[in-house]
Amino acid sequence: MTELRLIGGTALAEPAPVELEAATPLRLPPGRHGIPADLVRAHQRLRLLDAAATALAEQGYGRITAARVTELAGVSSRTFYQHFEDLWACLLAAYESEAARLCEEIEAVCAASVEEPGPIVEADRRDRARAGIAAALGFLAAEPNVARLLSAEPPPQIAALSAARRDLVERLGTLLRGVLADPDGPTPLPGLERRLIGAGLAMVASRAADGDPRRLHELEPELTELLLTSL
Amino acid sequence: MEGVLAACGELGFREASVRAILERSGGHRAQFYQHFESKEDCFAQAYAVWIERLSVSLLEAAATVQGWEAGVREAIVRLFQFVTARPAIARALFVEVQIAGEPALARHDAVIERLAAAIDSARAEIEPAEAPPEATGTFVVGGVESCVCEALSAGDPDRLWDALPELMHFAAGSYYGKEEAEGAFERASIVLARERERLTGAEEGAEG
């Protein structure tokens, strides 16, 4: 999850900066510690978002509860409701933050692979698309809970969460089209990328549900070929 | 058995109580717990029966015509007919199953594999050097499924029909590449126009 660094102020007993790597968010020391309140809050929020993904991987959308998220985050129920109105608001925040990270990762990789001078030809476009897809799958394989969160179909009754998933499909589709689009070529079929991304996410969901990240890694060459064949 | 799917399709798996299920299927709470351990168990059993029926029906539809492309198209048409005729049941089978968790999901994966194996018969017509990835069948079935889920989640199953040409482009393209995909798109557009005529004809017939 997002990295958070706490730099110790003068009120800290230890003058050295306190660094917190939020990959597995730690609990801050309880009681009076002089860490500024807004940093404590930001850290609690990160822990809750991380816990939401973990709880979802554990329990699925059918059984997940705010109580389990709270427990995994190591905060009180009161703290949970200070941050989020309900379970769905917490899951939505987790979804949106991870979806943004995934897209930024892909964008960064695709942008990095076009810096060479000269005209962009078909082969360059395909290489860029390959790099982007590999980056996306690498990101998901490194964090299976996040892979599960982003790929699973949420309950349609939770409209905001369903919309967030649709937005992600749309955004990934736009990225794929943007990378592959030939400005002089025919306009590709509208909606085809959405189908391809939908199919790709279904495969990620089924493999992420196994809980074995290696299975996600294995997907990379095949999925790259499948995503590129019909475009 | 249909009661649990109707209740979950209408209210959502999380919100559907045993009481809501019994309101739709009849019977008493005590009887319910004689037959099923829990709501999950009841859903999984009903799911197994209905998904079996649906997948057999899709495979039969595919077998009524000659050739891979026509077979896939007929199966998708049959699927769309089912979804638009029984949207609540379809919501349970396609969307709520993702929420219901194991053991319904295990059955779901088995059905996907079976349909994927059927679609993979396309491979017989392709030169080994040109063979698509092993996972192509699963990929294509997943694409069709995600399209159905999208329409059902958006509460607009009728919109599904518009996706027929696009889905055929996607399915044929995944196996045979771009050129075949464009042909499949054109042919599916013709079938779509025919289906639309049939649908409006049936509506007018019902009114008149």
C-alpha cells in the first residue's frame, strides 16, 4: 500500500526521524507519543484501507464485515466510523486508491518506453503495450489481496463500488487503446477494449481467488498475447 | 430451489434472508434447515441445478448449427434470450454467485471450464504454428460472462443485445485474429437485426 513516512518532530523522545513503511502497516505506539494528530489519522486510514483488502480476500463480498476490517487494522470501532460512514465507503476508498496506483504504474511504464527518438511504428506500439500489461500483472501478482479487490465483481446493490469497477475497466481500456492506436489506421471497434479488459480481469479474479501469486505471474505471456491478438 | 435464486437476484445475496427465500418458495423455516445447512448451501444447490440446465441448453444451441462461429453465436443468442426472459434468476447466476462464495464458486469455475473446452474446439481448424494461447477458451468465456454481468449490474439486460456483434468480434478475434473478427462482426450484425425483428414481432403479436 501507499508509503507513509512519519518524520519525528521536536516532541519525540527520539530525535531521529521515525520511518514507517506502510507495506504492512504497523501500529503506532499507544498513548502520548507526540506524533501530530493528522499523521496519526492518515496512518489509521492507510491501515484501514489495507485491512479492507485483506478482509475481502479472507471473507469475500458475501461475508465481509466492518468489524473484521476494524480488527485487522487494529483500531477501535469508533475510529473506523470516524474515517468511514460504513463498510462500503471504506471498500470504495480502498478500491479507488488501488485502482489509481495500478493505472499510474502502467502509465509510467508506457511513457518510459516511448522516449527513444524516431517515428513510432507498429512494433513500438506493441512493445509499449506489452510493457504496460507486464507492469499491470507484476503489480497485481506482488499484492494478491489488491488483485482480488480490483478484479472481483462487487455486489451490484452497492452502486458506487460497481461504478468504480466500471471506471477501472474503462480506464484500462482507454490506456490499451491509447498505446496501440495508430493515428493513420482505421478506428478500432468501440467497446472491444472493454470486452478484452473484462475478460482479463475475470482471469485475474479466478487466479487471485486461489491465493497463489505464482498463478498470476504465469498469466502474463498468455494474457499479453490475448489482449493484443484482436486489436 | 428457484426461490433462493429469485430472492438473491432481486435483493442481493447479502440482503436475501431465509425468510425472503421462503416467501418466494413456500414452506417453513424448519423444513428449510432440514434440507440446507445455511443460505450459502441452499444457494449453491440451486445454483448447481440451474447452471447445469443453462449450460446444457447453450451447448445444445451451438449444436443446432454448422461450424464454430455459428455455434458460438447461437449459444450467445440463447444466453441473451435466457437473461432477458429471466433477469432475476440471471442476476443470481451471473452476479450474485460472485458474492455467495464457496461452494457455489467452485461449481461456477467448473462450468466455465466446460464451456471453455467447448469453445476451444476452434483450435482444430488452426495450424499448430498459429495456435492461440492455452487459456483462450477461458478468456473468451470470461469476456462473455463479464459482458452479461455488466448489463445485469447496470440493471439493463435488454442492452445486452447491442453487444452481440462486438462479442463475436472478440471471440473470433481471440482465436483467428483481426480479419476473421471483422467477418464475424458483420455476420453477427445480420443475426442481430433478425433477432430484433423477431422480438418486435413477438411484442406486436402479444399486443394484437
